[in-house]
Amino acid sequence: MDELNLQLKMYLTLILMFALGYSILYVALTLLGASVSIFIGFAALMLIAQWYIGPAMIKFASKLRYIDKNEYPDLHKMVEELANEAKVPVPRIAISPSMQPNAFVFGRTRKSATLAVHQGLLSILDNNEIYSVLAHEIGHIRHNDFTIMTIISFVPMLAWILAENMFLSGMLGGNRNNGAYLMLIGIASFIVYAVSQLFMLSLSRTRESFADEYSANTTRKPEDLASALFKISVSSAKAPPQQQKGMTTTTERALCIIDVFGNQKNLEMIKQHASEIKKILPNVKIEDIINNAEKEMKGPRGIMNSLFSTHPPTYKRLLDLAEIKASLN
């Protein structure tokens, strides 16, 4: 994968999503005789509000606490070193009390970026593994991933609002003809929401793979990131349901180092690809993974979570890192 392919996919996704979203919105407003210019102005205001309020909402939901250089000096040193290597502004560092092992970056621009680290991550990873995870997150800042995902998430959000309001209005109000129109527009908007979500998820998975690659090439030790991903996946599977809660919307999950949903499939596939993974994680115990897989989500809910995953399957990420290690050697 190269940066040109990533940028191409990003722009194509943006074009498709906005074309899809605004097409159905334009048709809906035209049929209802509403002013398109007024709606565009309203949509612009919503985007601006999301742009400015979004970071504050993430900070509040994650219970983040910003730290100065006197706290976690090793963490500050690693982040500064990686930011200088990537030629990006050094992000502010915040700690979340959550014991779910994770890390993520958010903000409006590179200059306003925050790198958040969960206490759970610091408790289960060694310094080399933490460094590789931080490199992954700095890769997101370098490629403006959090900005892109914020912009893209606006289309499905808008489609959902329109779908909900149109469908309910069609059921509860209006005459027979208007009610039918409103319900059809609502159904069409639900379809736009679902399709745009799939586009967004596909781009999110691509950007995660690219951040993995960036981390591996920057640290020159892809095995450290592989070990970190493995530990995070296993720890998430072992955690009780209340600890797996936190960032649950698609956009919020896309920010994290790993998506805790769908771990059962990931762990089962790790078992099937044990020989390849042993090349990069020689000390891993596959039997531990099998025991943890039984505790994961099953049934329809597990299937839906896997379908709507914001990250590539963990086993695939490990295999990709094994290939990078082979190429580096």
C-alpha cells in the first residue's frame, strides 16, 4: 500500500458519499417544495457545530485528563520523538482512566490534536509496545485521519436525521399523499445512511492498515506493534462487558488503536493462521486465544459487530505486519 493509493481511495470515498447523501437530500427537499438553499445553510451550520463541539464531546465521554511533562515523562519523550520524526506538531497528551486497553487521537487539525492513552493500555504493554502504538497514532496525525473521518461522518449523520424525521412524520402526520412521500423519503434516507456507513467503514479500515504500516516502518520493529495488538485483543476479550463499554459510535470506534467489537472472529482466525503469526510472535500461546474466544460475543450481535468493524481483523493486521518484518529483514 502506498500513500497515493490511500489518498485516491479517500477522495473517491468523499466524492461518492457526498454525491450520494446530497442527491437524496436534494430530491427529498424538491419533492416537499422546501428551499434547497436554506437546507444547505442548515447543513453547513450542523457541520460547523460538529467540527467545534466534537472534540469536547470526546474529551467528556472519555473522562480525559491532560498531563504535563512532570507526569509520565517517558510517555512525553516518546511522543515528542515520534512527532519530530513525522514532522508534525507535538500533540497534547491526555490520560483516560478506562481500563479498556486503547489509545486514540482526535482534534480539528494537526495543531489542535490530542493523543489520548487509556490506563488499561499502559498497564498491559511494555515500553517497546507502547512506543509502537504511539507511532501508529502519530501516523494518523501525519495523514490527517481524524479530520477526514470527522468530515466523512457528517453524511451518514445527516442522512440518519433526515430518515428518522421523514419516516416518523409520514407515519404521524400529513395527508395520505404527503404521508406516503415522507415515508418513501425516510426509507430512501435509511438506505443512504447504511451505504454511506459502509463507505466510511471501508475507508477507516484502509487508514488503520496504513497507520500500522507507518508504525512498522518508523520503529523498524513491526513485531512490537504485533505484540501490542495481540495483547490488546486478548485483554479486550477477557474484560467484563462493563469494561468493554466506552466509545461505541462508529466514528468514535474508528479513532482507537483496535475495535473491541468482533474479537471472537479475530481470535478464531488467529488460530487458523497460527503458523504465519508464530513468525512474528514466536512466544504466543494459541491455546490461550481459544479459551478467550469462547467468552466473546456470539450470535446475531457478534455478526453485526464484525460486519460494521472500523478496523481490519486483528489476525489480518498481524499477518500484514509479519510481511513487513520479512521485507525489512
